[in-house]
Amino acid sequence: MSGSIKPSSLLLKLKSNLFTIGFFIPAFLYLFSFFVIIVVFLLKFSFSGNVPLLHLLSVDEFKAALWRSFWFMGVGTPLQLVVGLLLALLIQQSFKGVGMVRSLFMIPIAIPALVTAIIIDLLFSYPLGPINDLLLGRHAFFPQIVSLPVNWSGSEFLSLGLAILGKTWRDMPISMLILLAGLHSIELEQYEAAKTMGARSWQQFKYLTLPLLTPAILTILILRSIENWKEFVFPFVLAPAYPLLGVLIERLYHVEQNPALAASVALGLVILIALTTLIFTTITKMVRKYLVRV
């Protein structure tokens, strides 16, 4: 059959890639074995406690943390994508000092997440903090906006909002670099052809840039959604009174000494990450088909 692969050609391909395969197999075995061990122990602990995985939704702590984690992921992931795309479009252009601008945009990722979270916590501290000083009009160069200091950590909306902004600022370079690589892979001839056909800048972006950036966008959606689902540092420091799933797992395991319930929550988190990955993959493919067809 013409469509079948001959054994001889398959053997030749394997022989020509023996060096790559030799490096790949140990890494694959290590990662796969580690994954299997984690899943086995999670299942073991999850179904050995008083609250198995199937009854997690009856636990008030889990439901509250799940809701907060959903919004943290649902707001933070698109925000990181949009910010990364805007910055990638900016530094893609050729202008004087673009190298310096790119270097400045890389600074956040060089700062440890814990350091960033602590700095934000100090800036927005209550009642005496730099941001509250500005809002209260204690500096001549800034008008007074509020009459009382804002208790940022005492509000679920404000504290989790600070955690989302901190996470977005710190991880923004990752999204920016992935999208920048995707933009550089688009040939300039395609834009020139679109211009000759009368396509405006918005039409070029919608029907050319976005479809060709789909692989990069999908990569960001998957990686950033996983990171946001399991985020620990920023919510732990900036919103300790309103735990997300990652913070709840640590609290159940270390503070409440309940490893079975912590394993059940962790297994539920793994399932949520898998479902989110599947949903984002499906939606991205549908959007690309629509843009290409239109």
C-alpha cells in the first residue's frame, strides 16, 4: 500500500535519530515514573480518609477555595495573554532603544515570586503604607482620593486582585517571549500580500496574525492556566485569609495535619487542570477554524 510505512525506512529513521532517542528515553522514564508515583499516592491517600474525592464538594473549605481558584485562573490567564500580546507587538517593532525596552520587560521574571509578593504586601500595607499614603493625599504631588486608609488584605476582592496583578506582572515576560517568537515566525511577505489586497491593520491582525499565532496562544493558555490553578506564593502572602486550592492543600497538610483531605484536594486540582487544558485546546482550535474560514 502506498500510504503504509516500510519497515526498512522506519529502521533507517530510528538509526538516524538514535542520539536524540538516547537522550529522550531517560528523561521520559524519569518524568513518567515520577508522575505515576505521585498519582498512586494521591489516590491511596484520597480514598483512605474520611472525605474521599467524590465527596469534596460537601466540604465548605474546598468549595470556597475552588471558587476563588476558578476566578484567579479565569481572570489571570486571559490577562497574562493580553498583556503579553500587547508587549510582544510593541517590542516586535524596530525603533531606537528597543533592546533596552526588551531588557526592562524581562526584569520581573528575574525577581523571585516571594520577593515580588512581599514588596507588593509592603506597598499596600494597612494602615501605614506607600499606596495608602498616596490615596490619603499625604504627598503634595498626588490628590486625596479616600478619607480613610484602605484595608487591602481585609477584602477578598482587593487582596485576590492584588495577587492576580502581582502574578501577571511577575510572569508577563514568559507570555511575551512565547508570543514574540510566534510573531517572528510570520513571514513579512504575508503581510505585504494582505496589504496589496486592501486589508487594513485590524483585518491583518484578525485574519492573519491571530490564526498564525494560535499555537503560541494555546501554549500560553495551557501553561498559564496550570500555573494559576496551582498558584501558591501570591495568594499565600497577599490573601492569606482567602485561600486558593494550592494554599488550602498546604494548610490541610501542615496546619490541620490531614494528609488524606489534602491529597483529595490535590487530586481534584489535577483533574481540574486536565479539564481546563482540554477546554482551552478545543476552544482555540474552534476559533482558529472560524478565523481561517472567514
